[in-house]
Amino acid sequence: MQKTALFPGSFDPFTVGHENIVRRALTLFDKVYIAIGFNANKKDFFPVKQRVEWIKSVFQDIPSIEVVTYDGLTVDFAKELGCGFILRGIRTSADFEYERAIAQVNKSMSGIDTVFLLTSPEHTPVNSSIVRDILKHGGDASKFIPDKIKIQVARVSREQ
């Protein structure tokens, strides 16, 4: 039986840390779905369609990775795809406590286990919020996003 994982997130934008987690997960899973979810509590910075295309370009030569979008509960979508696992990256102890609670509820609701991979040390400080802030202020975020993703954002004016 194929071992399949769902890697959910907003990926707004997808970072080198995300890429690292997915590439390392390929040693554990036969297939990884990178699932861009709708989060009503977050305002999108980049359109979902653009994020899908960026992530597809990063993994274009790896058929065992599929990029999908979803709305609703992550565990329901994981079951719909036939995933036996949810994949999450952990950067800090605060991430762990937050993710642990969600993983335990998900397991209780669906029987689906969550697998945590610790972020590689060089990627620990990198997150999408920081990358967005760099981009909003006209900075060069290229070292924090995969090489195949080219993002250029005009400096955001203070009135916005």
C-alpha cells in the first residue's frame, strides 16, 4: 500500500523551509500532496492560482508531488485524497505546542496521524510572514524562497 501524506498550509509564499520539508518527506512517503488551504483568518498576499503555479514549478520533475487546493477541514480533505498522514514542519517549541494540539484533535476525529519534521537549522528563522514583510517593503527575499520562484513586488505605500 502506498504511503501518502498531505502537507497543508497557506504557503503565501512558499519558502525554502517548505521546500526542504517536502524534499525530506519524499524519503518517508511515496506521494506528497502540497495542499493550499483557504484560511478565513488570513488575508491572502498572493493569489492562490499564482502560489499553485510557483509550487508546481519547484517540483515539476517530481511526479510523486502534487499541488492541490482545498476548503474546509484538513482531515476531511486528507481522507478524501486517501492520505494516511498529515505532514507538518516544526521550527520552534511554540510551533510544536500549537501543532501538537491540532494533531491530537485530527487523530481523534479521523484516525489520521500527523508526522512532524523538524526544520533544518538554517531554515528555522524563515517563515512566510517574514518573507511577505520583506517583499512589502521592497526588500530582496530571494534567499528565502526556492530558486524557481521569482517574486517581485513593488514597495507598498504607507497609505495601503
